[in-house]
Amino acid sequence: MLDKIIILALEEDTSLGDITSETIFNKEHYCQAVIKAKEDMVICGIELAKEIFNHVDKGIKFKTAFKDGDKVKKGQILATIDGSTLGILKAERTVLNFMQRQSGISTLASKFVSKARKYGVRICDTRKSLPGMRKLDKYAVLKGGAFNHRMSLADAILIKDNHIKAIGGITKAITKCSKTAPHTSKIEVETKTLKQVGQAIKAKADIIMLDNMTPEDIKKAKKIIGKKAITEVSGGITLDNIEDYLKVKPDIISIGALTHSAKAADISLQIL
């Protein structure tokens, strides 16, 4: 899977060659370069970068003192690279694209986790990831200290609004799942109103997602739920407002923005 992603990414840039570098340099030209952090961040993608350089040219030497998930400061050198100038330049943009995206996700996840830690609330991602990049996106979430939700539709039962509309209600949806689901599977249902929360509890859902509810409504929902189900909160949660939700102390807060809206980290590759 990883090899396929690397090959596809490199083909976007280099399938027809590198007209600029190949005009300036011959195959015997060698250089040294560094990858540098241009802001504070949680680094991710360092292992992948090594794989990309190795894929381009096995003769390129990649050295680093860091591992994915390490916190680094602005100006720190993350890795040194020695080898073919043509190879280094061929891999440059692909390496940076992956490292910048993954480090951005890890850094954002770390910020949410830092706020949630004292409340004992688990921060999770969602499936709102870049198509074809889910495993890498979710790996970056883990390296930021957060947790993964479902990797795919096969991972767990999660009854969402369109399931409910299509079948004709929460009770029907949960009942059908309960009859056929493996005994090892929990049943999660998405709710948008307190009435739906009550229906979900009555139908014996294991996990109740409170979608786009206000902190005040979440408090009311928690009284209905009690200890009968796991409480997950989702929808519209940002670094600016998460404290309001954390104070209510749900079991889980799931945040799509971890993977669909993380700002790319500022990382550069510089030839010395």
C-alpha cells in the first residue's frame, strides 16, 4: 500500500523526467542537503521521507535523530541527506508534500489532546481524510497523541442520519443491527435531538454520538444516557470552543478537522 502511494506521488512529478535538473546536472553530481523545521511542530513523515529517497535512489544517505511524533522547534534540522543531486531534487517535492501534511495533522491533533488531557476525554479523528491517504492521515493523528475512529465502513456499526431516514427511525435501525451484528460488535448511533437520544437508549445502543449539539444540550443528553452507553460528541468543535465541550466531560470527542482542515506544517529542504 505504502509503495503504491509513493510511486503514484513520484509519477505526478517525474514520470516524464525533470527537464530543469537534467539540463543542469549530470548523474555524477553529488550534494548534501538538510530538511529543516521552519516552525514549532510535532514532526511526522520522517520515516516515509526515508522510504521515498530510498525509492528514488538507494545510494542516497538519509540521517536523522528524530522519529515520528517528536516535538521539534523552529530552525531545527530534522534530517541530512547525501547523494545524487538529481535524486535529491527528484524526491524533494514528494518528501515535503508528505511531511508537511502529516506534520500539520500531528501538530493539530497534539493541540487538541493537550487541551483535553486534564479532563480525561479521548480525542478521535473521523473518516474525513484525503482520498487514498487515509492510513497516512490516521497514522499522523496517532503520532499527535489522539486516537483513530473507524478506518473503513467495515470496522464498526455506526448508524448515521441517512441510515435512520432510509429505514424509518432510530429504533428500527438499532433493532435490525442488533439481530445480525456479531456479539463482539458495539452499535453506535448518531443523534441530533434529545428525543433521538431517548430512543437510542431505549433501543440499547452501546455508543451514542451527540452530533452538532450545544454544550447545554449535551449536559441534558448525558443525564438521559447516564452509564447506559458511551457518549461521543462531534460537530463544529474547534480549538477555540473545545473547552466548553470538555467541561461537560463526554467520553469521546471526534473531530473531522484533524484530517480535513489541518494546516500544512512549514518544512523546507535546502541544499548546502
